[in-house]
Amino acid sequence: MTEFCSYFENGLWHILSLFECKHILFLIVLTVPYVFKEWNKLLLLVSVFTLGNLIAFLLTVFGVVIIKGQLISLLVLLLILLIALFNLFSGKSSNSIFEA
């Protein structure tokens, strides 16, 4: 259990680090278009995102996929930009999260 707590703490600090803010930024651009009444869609979206991360980590840990960290960082940043542009030009991003 001590090892789990150690990995959990390291993962939490990795996500919340100012130098790794792309994780939070990615979730923000992914969730901005949804209004509060669409909480079930938002929960599904964040759950699928988390499951995708878990699968990617497992594939990497077991050596099924080997990709350089710099390439992953670049792809994540490009994905954030593409999602933000899509939200901006699709018109859905004008909704407020607090709309009823």
C-alpha cells in the first residue's frame, strides 16, 4: 500500500505542477463547451479521458508502445490547440457552464 500511495502522490504532483499544466489545460479546453445541465456528458468525457490515459500508461509500462516523451508533449499541445480552435469556431463554446 505504501508503494501505491507513493505513486499516487507522484502522479498528483505531476498533474498539478505548473510545469505540467498541459494536463489541466487539456481538460479545460475539452470541457468548456458544456453547460452545467450536461454534467452527465461531461462526466463521461472526463471518464473516457482518464481511461485513455490509463491504457496509454499500461501500454508504455509493459513495453507494448515506446514513444519519446518530447513527442507526446508536442502531440498533447497540438491536440489542445486543435480542440480549442474547434470549440472557438464551432459556436458551441459560447455556452456558459452555469447556464441552467
